[in-house]
Amino acid sequence: MDNFAEIRDVSYSYQHSGREPLLAVKSVTLDIPRGSHTAVLGRNGSGKSTLARLINALELPTEGTLIVSGLSTGTEDNIWEIRRLCGMVFQNPDNQIVGTTVEEDVAFGPENLGFPQAEIRQAVDNALSVVGLSEQAEKAPHLLSGGQKQKLAIAGILAMKPACLILDEATSMLDPISRQEFMDLVCRLIREEGLTVINITHNMEEVLLADHVTVMGEGQIVLSGSPAEVFAKVALIKREGLDVPAHNEIAHLLSEKLQIPMSENDTSTWEKTQNAVCRLLDAAAATEEGRRRLTHLADTASAQPSLPQNQEDIVISVRDLSHIYSPGTFLSTTALDKVSFNVYRGELLGIVGHSGSGKSTLIQHLNGLLRAQTGEVSVMGLNASNNADIRKIRQKVGLLFQYPEHQLFEETVFRDIAFGPRRMGLSDEEIERRVRKAARIVGLEDDELERSPFELSGGQKRRAAIAGIIAMEPEVLILDEPAAGLDPAGRDEILGYARELRNLGVTIILVSHSMEDVARLADRVLVLREGRVHAVGKPAEVFADDVALADAGLAVPRTALFLRALRDRLPSLNCECYTPENAVAALIVAKAREAGADHA
């Protein structure tokens, strides 16, 4: 197989006026076979996106050579042809949308490439059909949900029929079913059209679909191989601040707990991992010492207790809430349809739903950014449609949007965090106390408070934005996809803040496309489907219904799915576990119970 891209000793530095150049990629050598699927992993700032921009000739190497489909990026005459061959989909779809309607936006690329008119029409129709936006063809892009905008960006690239598709966290805003459909499409294009795919992602289930995996750290390649080879190095992957697929982590944690070794090949597939887990448990139960270990581990295993919620103390009440965008026009879209639910003081409520299900529209009603067209929203006795109550509501309900770092604007981090408290009319002493407290919660150092927020790293910017909301000391905090675009370590850090605030008594509403995050954090889960409440209940209740979840465009968390696949072999197994640690505890408890019965 010949190579689509050949990268030899490539380095790249970002130049900053008045500062030392920032070396983002260091002496990277890598081959991308034509028609292959390569996944690139790494923490935020590890050089993944820079490498992608080098392959697409959006940036040119400071050192080394890069050949794309036989063309050197060092030759100026080759640049436009390389960019035509390499279609790139970025993290933030708003940065790629240029048309006034969906179909105009998708047509923009083919038109600029000089496609015949009939071919443009066919390319647009096919691309919209592939991503599921055919019915939105005449809609204005700004009326789409975040997930739908990402689908639109992807359709715009596919319409240009590239030879290589570079995905830079392109599925990060898609719901689980849409993500699966898109990855199925990508795999089909590789198989049937010979498309070369480079997928920069933090989603480990996507990585399992790749032929080859490259892990980057501090601008260099730190690990490379097949998915099975890479994910067998669990400790190394964790040190790099990354995840491994749930089933890999369960098997390796179990192996450590039982002190029984495994081989790399044992976890190379989903089915092999199931067999490996059963072999580990059987091996432990086969000896007296192993049974004692199982019993001891089972006795010490316990589920994490959740904080009790006071279901008598309703902080937000929503009754028959409906909202229509562009009512009375041909663009009329029903975003919410007679939605009713309560939020209780001290709980962490997860809100999930497919792209365009109404999640973002709903939460904007909860602090008065949108007013109820019909129905009622009450916040601690205040009417969210009453102008006289709005100011009080916004002091009680904090709302953190996707990519909150875009909300930074002040001269220093301190002033940015202090902006909200100052607008509340607080004294200088109280503002100082709140800013320092919020900074401590999110891990910002004192010296960072005096810096410009625009000099911070991406992760620090997000911490500063979150601190600005925390400093207002809201009674309710709404987080809209707070981990979007973050690596696993950054995600855990941000969600850790949510957990800490909840422990301090703040009511948390978490909107997320990650079923794993919601399942392991939430006390209750609200599922939206096409603007209506589809289900509401505890995570174990909501995620136990596979059919209802699929109907809502969602999926069961992978940890629970893996355990369910083992239920026939361990009938007493509790399958409603949503972290690898809890899954291992459940496996040990079930096997200890079985072993005790067999040797009674």
C-alpha cells in the first residue's frame, strides 16, 4: 500500500510577537497509508491539531519535509491542490459556516472548485442526506442546534469529494447515535471509496475503529501501533492524561485487583475482553487463596453514596413550557413542546437528548435569557417571564455556555472573575473574598489572577470563565457541555468542580452528550426528544431502557453495556454500573457470591 502522506522529521513553531517561538511539533516522522484510518490521540496542547494543519498545508513545517499524495507542502504551487485533496472539519462548526441557508453553505465548496451546476446539486443533496440534514436544507444555519451545525460543517467537506478527510474533534458535538452513524459513514467511505481518514479524537470508541493509532505528547509521538497494541499500555495512556475504552480498563483493573496477569491480546476486541474477564474470575475462584481474595474484595466493595435530595424543596418548576423559533414563517421550528419537570435543591440533574432535541433552548429559559411563549418557569418563587424578577433570577441561577472561554473579555483574570460580583453591587472586600475563593476552587494561582486572560492556556481560560460564574455564588449552576473539546484529564477536572460545588450545596444542571458523564454524576436524568420530555428518573432507571434511549437518539453507557454482555455467565451481576471501578466491584461481588454458593 502506498502512502497518502509521508512526514519526515517535521517540526513547527508558532511565532509570537515579542515572545519566544512556541515549539508545537517536534521531529515527527509518520506515514499515513492511502485508504487507511489513522486515529491521533493526545492531551490538549500536545500538537495534534497542529500536525493536522501541517498535513492540510494550512501551516508549513519549520523543519523537515511533508509529502501529501506525491506533492511537497514546501512547494508553493502545490498548496491549493493539497488543500483540495485534504478536507478538514474543525472542532467549532461556527468557524466553518458561511452560507445564509444550509444548502447554500454546503454548495460553497463545490462552487469554488468549479463543479458543474448539476453536479453541485447532486453533491449537496447527497451530503445533506448522509448527515441527516435534508429536511433542514432551506433553514438558516444560525437556527440549527450545536450538533446540527457540526453535521453541516461535515456535509460541506463531503460535498467537495476530498481524497482525505481530517477530523479535528469533529464528532464532539454529536449525540451518541449521530456519532455512530457518522463513524459508520466514515468507515464505509474508507471501504468503498478508498478515502484516507485522519481522526483527531478523545472518543476511545472511535479509536477502536482505526487501523493505526498515534499518541502525541508535548509535540512528539510517544506511542504508536494498532488499537489493541496501544490500549494494552493502560498505565502509559493514563499518564498522558487520556482514557482507554471502558472494557479495556475494566479488564486491567480486575487483573490488578485479583493479581492475575493478562496478555496484550486478551483485550484486543470486545468479545476477547469478555472472555478474559471471565477467565480472571474463574481463576480466582478456583483456589482457596483466590476465593479468600474475592470475599475480602467483595466485603470492601461499596457503591458511592449519593447525597440525599430534598424532594419537597423545589428550586425550579417548569410547567407546559413551549417555544417556537420564527413563529408564523416558513422557518417556524418547534424547539420545546409542553415541557414540565422540577429541579430539587441540592441535586445534580443531567439533561440529555439528541442534537436539536431542545436542550440549549430549555436551559436558556431557566435564567430568563429566553421568555416562555406559553407555559411557566418559576425559579425559587420568581417568575422567569417577569421583567421585575429577571435580575434576581440571574443572580441565583448561573449559566455556563459551551466553550465558556469565549466569554472572557477583561484586562486581567481577577477583573474578569470580579465582573459578575461587581455588577451585583457587592463591596470591594466581598468581591475580593469571592474572587479568591472561586480561583481556589478551580485551581488558579494568585499570580495567574494578574495576567491577561488571553495569555492563558486553553484549560486555564476555561477555569477562569468557570470561576467568574462561581464567584457570583449562584444557588443553581447550569453547565452546557462544559467538557466540550477537552481531553479526558481536562474533562475530569471540570466535572470535578461540578461535583465539589454540589457537595457545597449548589444545585447543578448538567447538559451533556456523554452518557458516561451523566450516568456517573447525576442523581436524576431528564431525556428530551424532539422538544418533549421523553423520560425522567434515576440513572439506573433511565439507562436500563435500551429501546427508549435509542428512540431518543442516545445510547447506553459502554460500561453498563459490557456488564450486560456478561449477565448470562454471571446471573447475579449488577449491570447498572457506570464507572470501570464500580463495574469491577460488581464483578467481584457477583463472583464471590457464586463461589461461596459453590463451596458452601
